[in-house]
Amino acid sequence: MNGFPILSVMLAIPAVAAIVCLFLDAKSARWLALAATLVDLALGIVMWANFDIGGAQWQFVENSGPLFGSFSWALGIDGFALLLIMLSVFLMPICIGASWEAIQTRVPEYMAAFLLTELLMIGTFAAQDLFLFYVFFEAGLIPMFLIIGIWGGVNRIYASYKFFLYTLLGSVLMLIAMLWMSQTAGTTYIPDLMAYNFPVHAQTWLFLAFFASFAVKMPMWPVHTWLPDAHVQAPTAGSVILAGVLLKLGGYGFLRFSLPMFPEASSQLIWLIFGLSAVAVIYTSLVALVQSDMKKLIAYSSVAHMAIVTIGLFAFNRQGIEGAMLVMLGHGLVSGALFLCVGVIYDRLHTREIDRYGGLAINMPRYAVLFLLFTMASIGLPGTSNFVGELLSLMGTYQVSTTITLLCTTGIILGAGYMLYLYRRVVFGELTKDDVKAMPDLSKRELALLVPIAAVVLWMGVYPESFIAPMRQDVTILLHRIDRAQPKGDSLPTAGAPQAHAAEASHGEAH
């Protein structure tokens, strides 16, 4: 890119557009927001095309040097950050399109809030300074708090405050840990901190401080209760970006901080991660089975899917880590699409109650086909995005614990149950209700929102190598870093599978 500051430009575009939106009328604000997000998408594609697979770990680096104290404007991406930034810029124009007709009040402010959300998401994934990361990571709460609290449903105030307090309180401990880390290591530069060997006795406390924040963001059981409320009350586009990207901040945090910076603590506390994840997969799947609200059902399914991410990350091997990353990407696409599908019929009938529908395949065939694709992708049907990620995550976990793998597989079976049960009640059956009969099929705008996601879901399922290749070298580097803390079979009371040495497995696959 010849020194072109592409990351700063990708941050500046939504920032400027958000400010300008506040001075425009509703129609102009919509078009400006759409244009700004499409420009960021184009820049993201350019960045992906110029990303040197197998080259330097950190690319497109911008570092101003110390601005005040040790704080610096330091940006740069590796393969993990590249994929999550691409997910963000891909979903954001779709969110703007989903809000085109659904949002009619205070439109300029709404568009500005979404542009600010995009700015903060990209900044979180690109930040290379510890405190710059913290600013982006925490500031992302503000626009989503406003989106839920102003444009949400009947109980939006309760849901927005619950979302804000849960996620903010978890991050206070993380800030204290960051201050200690910067004093001990003498730097706030994240790549240097990832290579720094913190004292083993301190790692446990540091891990738990970061865990308090990342577990809420994921969200992990039992600190997941804010998520169903936030999803149900948020407008459709708010749910899309919340499930699609904001939940991935926790997984990204584990990858960027917990595993490389505190490997011994991560290994010692693997029982905590596996235990909470196994409970989450089964418990939230059972809760999803009895939901009568479509959004709440999909929200609980998100908790179960993100639990697959955590067990994959903490399997300490290549299959687990690559699988966890693919699950994050696949879930971001599929859950976002499912919330869009709910929004489509909510805009027509203004209810999310499952029993109010039925027989939509008769008068909304195009909707039925796309909804079926995303339902099957959520289940993990071979040929769709979620299959590859879930398979790799479970393969990685099997090398550490057969029992945890079995429990999580049970959750996937339950996932097939609640998703197919939802689809049958909404789409199949007799078309008896007059107001449901009058519902028109997908418009051109709605097709334009759903078809691109469907294409990428199939692309990931058929050719996952295009998504694994950018992060392969980063996984290898991470495995070298955590190899000394490789969990052994006796570290897990549930372990029973033959152990595989992470570094050897990774070298074998690489060759």
C-alpha cells in the first residue's frame, strides 16, 4: 500500500460521516451513512487483497510514537484482525439498509450512532496500543446503549441499562490489570506485551481480570442474561451488529490477550472455561427450545454457539483455534441473517410471537428459501459456514477431553431441534390467518440485504481455505507462544482422549 494509512482512513470515514449526518435531513442521512459504509467495505476489500499471506505478522502498521506518557496512536492488523474487520465492514451497509424503512424517528442521530459503532469496532480490532484498545473496546458500549435505549422496544430502557452495566463493570478489573501490565513490562505496545513473560504467580490474577470483561462480552454463562433482553428490545439492525460483531470482541480478546500473554494461567484455568462452556451449550439450548419469541430464541442460540468458540480457543491446538475463529465468522453472518429474517416479518405483522405465523412458504416462497438456508447454516449443515468451524473446534477439543466434546455435541443436536422447530412453526403448516395471508414476499431491498450474506455463508462452507489462509501463520505463532503451557490430560478431570502435542500437530499440518 506504499505507506498509505488505510486503517486511519477507515476510521476517519465513519467519524466524519457521523458528524455530518447530525446536520442533515433523514433522507440525506440515510444515503450518506450507506455511502460511508460502502466506502469502508471497498477499503476493506482492498486491504484484504493487499494482505501478504505468509508475510510479516503485523501489516498496515501505523505508529505515531508516544503522544503523552506511553500512549500512542498505534494501528496494525494480523490475520485475526483482518477477518473480523472484514466481517464488520461487510455487515454495516446491510444494517443501514435494514434500517431504511424501519426507522422513521430521529434518523440522522440513528445513522450517526451506527457509523460511530463501525468506527469503534474497526478501532478495537486494529489497535496496537493497550490503552487505545481499551478506549475503543469500552466506547463501543455508548452507541449501542443509545441504539437500544432510544430506538428499541417497550422495555428498551431496562435492557439498555442492563447491557451497559454488565459490560462496563466487567471492564473495570481489566483496566486495573492493564495499568499493572504497562508498569511491569514498561510498554503499552500490544505486540511487545504478547511476547513478554509475565510472572506465573501474577498471570492468574491478570487472566481473571481480563476474563471478567471478555466473559461478559462473549457472553459466557452465567453472565449472559443481558443478551436476550438486549436482542429483544434492540431494533433489527441493532441485533444484527450486536450478534454479528460485538459478541466477537470477547473471543478476539481471548486470542489477543489471554492466550498469548497469560498462557500458564490459561492452561491452569482450562477447567473453568470448559465447564462454563459445556453448561452454556446445553442449558441455553434447552432454554431456546421453549421460547415463544423468535428473537429471544436466536439470542439464546448465540450463547450456545459462542460457547463452542471458547472451548475451541482453549483446546490449545491448531484445529481448535482455527475452528473457533471460523465459528465466530460464521455465527456473525448466520445470526445476523436470522435477525434480518425476523425483522422482515416483524415489519409486516409487528409481532415476534412464533405462534402468530405459519404457512409462509405459500405466500412468501423466496423468504422461505433464504430462511431455510440460514436455519440449516445455524445447525451446521455441511456446505455452510458453521459446519467447518464447529467440526474443527470439536476436533480440537476432542484431543483434550472426550467428555466435553460429547457434551458440546449434544448441544449441537439440541440446536438442530430448536431451529427446525422454529422453522416448521413459522414457514410450514396451513396458511389460516388473514393478516399472514396478506404478507407480501421479499422486496428488492430485502433481497439485496439477504442474498450477499447467503453467498458468503455458502462460500465459507464450500471453500473455507480462503478464510483459514490469512490466519494460519498467526495460529502457528500463537501455538509456539502457548506451547510451554500445553494442558496435559490430568489437568482436566474429564479428560479421556489421547493427547496430541499442539506444536507437533501444527507442524504436521503445515507441512
